[in-house]
Amino acid sequence: MDNKHIYDVIIVGGGPCGLAAGIEAQKAGLSHLILDMGSLTESIRQYPRRMRFFSTAENIEIGGLPFPISGVKAGRDEALQYYRKAAAYYHLNFKLFQKVETVTKADDVFTVTTATGEQFFASKVIMATGYFTRPRWLGIPGEEQAHVSHYYDEPFKYSFTNVVIIGASNSAVEAALELYRHDVTITVVHRGDDFRSTVKYWLIPDVKNRVKEGKIKTMFDSVVTEIGTDTVTVNNLKTGEETSLPADFVLVLTGYIPDADLLRRCGIELDPVTQVPVYNKETFETTVPGLYVCGTVMAGIYTEKVFIENGREHAQAIIDHIMGREIHQVKELIQRI
């Protein structure tokens, strides 16, 4: 180990919360390395191109850097620019497109191993991997076909086609509204009896009025049981009636979950039901001393409870603990789960 460079901190994940951890490490004078399986803020890069954040700009700032925007809510491109500039301002140290496979500990040194077999070493490790890379698969026949996607980017690909959207959360509603306005025939299928209560408040009147006008079709209390080459089979959970819908494309927008397998391979204990990591609520240290969780990766199945606005605060508490300082008190929704 003597000939290996040992960082003070390795951060796995280059999203906003991972960047916040890097910034706090840099401020504390700790050597750091940020590893990400994709590009900088890869998850935001995969967001719909016209998406606007729920939080106001000041609530997703990191490192004390102002986030100036033209309106109240930041868009995808503005966020990508902001976080890139923040990373450059603080001279954060990256190795991108490095997929981490395992984190192991021996003799108080962590070994972080990537998919290519490359190894990096650190005294402390912060897992900030988020959840957007792991869609919730339905596990139904046909879901793996090329015309089926768990992500939505922009509407022009779908104009003058039939699209079935599975799900009724923010991503599903935003996609349905944007597609309808670009000459797409939309049907939303959802197992619940209405759109989810967590949908952004300004979207609800819009989508419900479009449904009343018949411009967006809905099939509530229903599930898709099979996806064919140009149709989907829908089963009504109340009546048992089975319906076949035309579907040139299918968007499975049923949410995302943290990579539980990766966390387990790193030695992190998870609640068997909720998949929430076992961690100290003040320091965010897991049952592996020196291994921390930061940001949305700690949400388990409750992904709606942790986001940039509250996840960014974890970084300061973690670095405070590493430095032996008084720990920043984080007030956030994750405490409720």
C-alpha cells in the first residue's frame, strides 16, 4: 500500500450532492476524488430537456455560490451549466465514466474498484450515487423492447404516433402534457385511481383539464400486463376487463430506486423492506466506520422524500464528522422515514 496514493476522501457519484461533498472536502483541505459512472451530473443530463425543477434556484445552490436564473425555477440546461461552473470554481478532482463495482476496507484503508478493474484508495468514502440510473422495471413481457423506454427526453421523436405512458407521477404528467402539445396521441395507464398527490401543484389543473377535454386519455385502476410490438395489453384491476391499446412507443415512467446491490457490495446494511441504508442520523456514517451515505442514495423506496434541496446538506455534516468538528444539524425529510 506504501506506493499507492491514498486520498482523504473518495466520493462515489458526481451529482449535486456528490459535488457538495467534494466542495466541503476541498474547503476543509482534504484531498478528494469524485468518481462517476457517467458524465458530470449525469442524472440531470438525462432529465427531459425542457424540465424545470420543483425547488427554487436558491434551494439547489451548492458551495455558497449564487444560482442566477431568468425566472423562479431553474431548467435542466441552467442546472447543468451551474453545477459545471461550481465544480470548476472549486477545482474539484474527477475521474468520470468510472463505474464503481465495490468498496472494501482493510487496515483502515478503503479500496474502491471500478468495472475496468482500476483501483483507488482512500481513508474515507462517501456514497452519493443517487437513484436515477436504476428505473423501476415492471417485469412484464415485452418491457425490454427497443420502443419501450424508462426515460423521457423530448417530444419531437413521438409526433403523430400513439404513446402509452405507464405511471402518474411528475415525470409521467410532464411527459403527457408536452407530448400532447406536439401532436402525440397519449394514454396514461396507472394502477391508482388518480394522478399522484405529489405531482407539482401547477401541473394538476393543466393535466386534468386536458383529460376532461379528451385530449389526454387515462386508464386508472389499471395495469399493463404485456407490451407487444405495436400494442399494450391493459387489465382493469376493479372489473378484470382486458383492453388492447395501440402503442407505437411505451414510456414506463414509474420511478427509480437506488442501486441496493452496489450498496450491499460495499458492506452497507439496508432495511430489508424499505431498502433504506442503516446510518447515523447526525453524521450519515453507515455501520462501516468511515463509509458514509449522502443525498438521494439513502432514500430507499422513498425517493420522493430526498432530493437536492435537502440532500445537499448532508455533505457538511459528513465532512464535519470526518474533521472532528461540531456537526452541522441537518433538517430534512429523510429524518421522517
